[in-house]
Amino acid sequence: MQRFQTARRALKRGALVAAANWPIVVIQASADLLAKLLTLVPLVAGVVLVVLLVGAEPAALIRLQADLPATIFALLVARPIAFASFVAAMTVAVVGGAVFIFLVKGGTVSLLVQAEREAPAVEEPPLQPAQITAAAVFSIERFIDGSRELFSRYTRLGLLLMLVYALSAMGLVAVTLSDALGGLLIPAVASVLFVAWITAVNLVYLLAQIVIAADGCGVGVACRRAIGFLRRAPRAVLAVCVVTVGLVVLATAASLVAATALGLISFVPIVGLTVWPLQLLALALRALVLQYIALSSVGAYSTLYRGHAFERAEPADAVAVAAARAEAG
């Protein structure tokens, strides 16, 4: 019960700190959108390349929709030079987008950790607007300084994450192919374990980002401290994780329902012309809501980690005080 109360208090504090620093939410959502658009450029280039090499109609390729990536891949594999160019372009786009996210993430997490550390007890009732405003620390100068300071370490941590992703995906493919003739049970179990493993890796990655911003340590030390923090306070951390994932699922489901409703409106004459602006507005709102949930979890984890660090340092302080008293005596 105490762990649940601690997690609920941390979630409330993280949500209020993120709301007080709302420009960070807008910046992070915009950065993620730009990174996703950047990864679409090689796909569009692949469509154009296939049109030029094969002579297919662009409209016919676009109508494939779900089968479009597989079709482009199959047509490009038959032409090694074109395929190598496509892979190189995709690699540059993905790595470039990831590095851009690492840069923005440095300013985002550093400001949230600072805001959570310096904010008053905003989670305590009564909820006052002036009290929430006191938790705002955002400024362009601080954001740029945080991005510059943490960029190199966040880049190394992000590249390590991408390496773990690649090795995990290779392991899943190896297990799936090796047991392809033995039924679907082992591949299904491997897929479930893969999802659980990636979720755990993402949690440790996020905690390591918070530790780097809070303690100013390196990547290796941050990973060890993040794992140690997770071992010492598993219930509170997992409670925040479960609530965050649940909110993301609910927000995604609500966005799908809204998209379906807008799709029905598109069949109405004249009124259907308003669907495109409404869909863009819905996408922007969805991005902001999802980023707000994610950044609220950063504030919550930061609250838990600060309490964990204080509890860890308190016995050491007590020993130091006792030693000082012994020397004085």
C-alpha cells in the first residue's frame, strides 16, 4: 500500500511538473514528428526509384498500401546497386533522425529533472495555479545548455540501445526460423518474451537517461545505477510503468476511434472537405498527449530516483557523522 501511495504521488508530481513546463512537450512532440517524417523520405525515394527502374505506375504502387514496403523491397533486391542505395539512404535517415532525437532529449530530460528537483510540493492539496507555475524552469538557454551537455552521452546510450535492438531482433528471427517446422508454440512464446525484453530494455534506457541528467555520470555508471534503482524499488517503478503504458494504450485507442469517426464523415458531400484539417488536428493532439504522458513518467521516475538516492545517501551520512563524533571525542 505504501509503495502504491508513493507511485501515485510520484505520478501526480511528474504530471504537474510536465504541465508547468509545457513548452518541453511541444518541442519533444515536434522533434518526434520531424524524425518520423525524415524516415519516410527513403520510402518515397524507393517508390520513385522503382517507378524509374521497373516502369510501374506510381498510382498502382500507392494503392498497394500495406504491401507497398514488401513490394518495393522485393523489386529492389533484384537490382543490387539500387538496393544498396536504398539501404544506405534508409540508414542515413534512421541514424540521423535518432541522433536528432538524442540531441532534443538531452534538453528535455535535463530540464524535467531540474524542475522536479527544485519544484515545491505541487502534488500536495490544495492544487493552486501559482504553486504549479513555481515548478516552471523552462527557458531556451537552459534547454540548449542541457542539449549540449548531455548530447554525447545520450548519443552513446542511444547507440547502445540500437545495438541491443538489433541483436534482440536477430535472436528472435533465429529462433523463429529454427523452429518454423516445429509448430507455432515456440515462435509465439519467443515473440511474447521479445516484447517483454524490449519493454524492460526501454525502461532501463529511460532510467539511465534520468540518472545521467541527475548525477552527471557516464553511460556505464548510469546503467548500473538504473538497474540498482530498479532492484531496490521494483514495485513503485513497475507501478509507474504500468500506469504509463495503460494511459498510452487508452490514448491510442481513443485516437483510433476518432480516426474512424472522421473516416465516416469523409463520405458526406461538402462536409467531407473538412476531414483533412480535422485529421491533421487529431494527429497533432495525439502526438501532444502521448508526449505529455511520456514526459510525465520521466518526472515520476525522477521523483522516485531522487527519493531512492536520498535513502541511499542517508546511511553513509550517518556513518560519517558518527566517525566525526568519535574523532572529536
